[in-house]
Amino acid sequence: MNPLDVLKRTPKSNCGQCGYPACLAFAANVARSGEDPRKCPYLNLDGLTLAPQESASLDKMGEKHDLELVRHLQAKIRDLDFSAIAAPLGLSLAPDAQDVFVFSYLGQNVFLSKSQILINGEEPEDPRDQILLYNYVHSGGAAPPCGIWTGLESLPNSISKIKTLATYCENRLAQLFTGQADQTILALCARLGGTPVPEASASAAAIIPVLPRLPQQLLFWDEEPEDGFAARVKILFDKNVLDYLDLESLVFSSERMADRLMLLFPQAP
């Protein structure tokens, strides 16, 4: 089940009565982890196909593995000199704390130390965010993005990740943006620091800085029913992106970009 299908049934008010800070987080857990949809008192359950209960157990196992990986990455960065890698990563050191980076992650304020990560002042609910951010720091940085854009399929050993990117990012955004004015889409991207790409041939195009040295180009073509063309989104990456992230974290970063755009969409002008 697509989290967007569940999200459509919520009031999108982020009231918190379900126990989650946002409707999107609740929808994702209903769709993928078997969370009880009745925790939202406003959810329309008509025709909703729920995930089998055993998926919740599998998710618990996956979360345990992710938390172990977080601890492993914390150990790997323990001896890094943050002052030496700050510039290559495009990060800033906190002025009032030792070995702490402060930076933006999809429009959110991040505080990253060698033992803790806070996003907008709170610990991340999903350990995969910590894995992504610690992997970025562990890379040590490299030259700035070169400005040559490429699809995931052109990166080495990426064939197994192409469907994942389409399922959890591109297809969700295509569904979200269908029929929307290009200015609405660009205004939404701007909430994440995105800037328009005026020369693009797409209906709307923006470069979104997921992390300081991790720009992603989002291209959207609206549907053309008379010609039989469905709406489509394509995500492009800087050619040197693997200097900063492995493929697993890279694809997850695009999924998180889609999550953030979906979360902010009701607030778009």
C-alpha cells in the first residue's frame, strides 16, 4: 500500500491525536508497518486494505538492525576531526559546542554530534535518517558538486535501486503533482530551499539541496490524457554524488525528499 493512499484519508492537520507528530508519519506506518489505522479518529476506513500483521514484526526486526547500524556508524566517526571535514562537506561547526555540526536537511535544522542527532530539536523517529546523516559525515566530503546531472541508472551498480527510487519517490511525487500549476510546485520546492531550473523542458523543474553537498534535480511532466501520457517525475543526481553517499542512503534521501514535499503540500500557496 502506498502511504499517499492512506494520507488522502486523513485530515492532514497534523493534530497528533494518533500519537504521531504528522499525518504523513502516521500514514507511512499504517501502510508499511501494520500500524492500527483506527488510532486516527478521523480516518476514512472504507475500502482500506491493511498490511498483514506479520509485517509489523518484520518492521521491528528491521528497526533493530537499523539501530545497530547507527551505533556502528557513531563508532566509525568517533575519531574524525570535524573541523577538518566541515568545509569538504559544506557543513558548519556549532560555535558553542565541540565536535558538533549544524546544517540544513530538507529545510530542517540538524544538530549532529558524535553520539546524537537532533532534527528540529528532536531525535529522529526513523533511524534511517541517522544512518543517512552519519554516512554523509563519514564520507569526509569531496570536491563540490560538478553540475553535471545524471539519472540513477547511470551510476555504477544501481540497477537494483531504480525500481525503489520510482516507487518511493518519483511515482509518489508524480501522483501528488498531477494537475498542479507549475508555480505551486516550485513554491513547494522553495520550502526546502529549492530553486527553479528555467531552461528545463519539463512542466516544472527545481534543484533541491537535500544536504549542503547533495543537490537533487526534480523534473515533472504533467499528464497529457489526449496523448495517453501519464504524469511523470524524474530525479537527477550530480555525477559525483557517490563521493558523499552510498546508493542505499542516496535512494533513501530521495524518499525523504518526497516525504517532506508531501507533508508540506497542504501548506503550499
